[in-house]
Amino acid sequence: MTRWWEVEPVRFQCEKGCTTCCTKPGWVYFDKEDVKNAATFSDLSPGEFKKRYQLEPMDSDHWEMEVTENAPCPFLGTEGCTIHPVKPKQCRAFPFWEENLRTRKAWQKTGEHCPGIGEGPAWSPDLVRQNKDSIWP
Ligand code: SF4
Ligand code: SF4
């Protein structure tokens, strides 16, 4: 089945200085590689990292960290993501998440809180798919 984003232009360019997507309540997901990279970057062992940031196991290879209005992502600093070079794939792939790409309407709705949607150059279907599929390898 052809997806709408394979035939219509999908414009997106992250807005400098914006951190809105990091402040929305929800879950940040980490796979094994995300934990390893973020732990090394933070000078911690994977075990210490999971304990310190209260990552809850989902299965043997995936963890989740809850973000609420009262408890924002602990990696969000005044200048943006403090683990930016190694941030989890889920964060890197935003806004190209399946839930946002499901329909054109869902994409436009995501644009209500993501000012980068509709801006910048059009992304090729291959790049959109690559980002979308990078979340759960
Ligand atoms: S890890 Fe970084 S990019 Fe992901 S939600 Fe937290 S601050 Fe934002
Ligand atoms: S909400 Fe959109 S524009 Fe803002 S930081 Fe997130 S991806 Fe970038």
C-alpha cells in the first residue's frame, strides 16, 4: 500500500533553539545500543545509567523512561539535549514516528507542537522510511 508521504512532499527542518518535543509528557525509549552509547557518554556503566535514570525494562533489550510535566527528561538542559550526540534513536527520528506519519492529518496535528513541520526542504520517501524504521531495529 502506498503511503501518503511517498507521494506528497514532507517538509521538515528542526527549529534552532526549540526543545518542545523534549518537554512533552510521554516515554523515551532506549534499546541496548542507545543505553550503551548514552552510558559511555555519561561515564557510567550501562547498569549504573539505567539505575540513575530509572529506566524501566520493557523486554530484555528495551527500556523506557517516563517524562511527565513535573519530571521532564533529565537530559534536557538549558542549551538543549545534553546527550545530543548519542541521544536515543527515538529522539533522533522525531517527528518521523509511525504515529505521526500514519495519515497526513496526524502529521499536520504533530505540526501544532512541532514548528519544524512544514519548514525546510522536502524529505525523500527513503529518508522518511529510514528514520521511521530506525526506532526499533
Ligand atoms: S534524551 Fe535528549 S532529545 Fe531525547 S527527550 Fe531527552 S532531552 Fe530530548
Ligand atoms: S518540536 Fe520540532 S522543531 Fe522543536 S525541537 Fe522538536 S523536532 Fe525540532
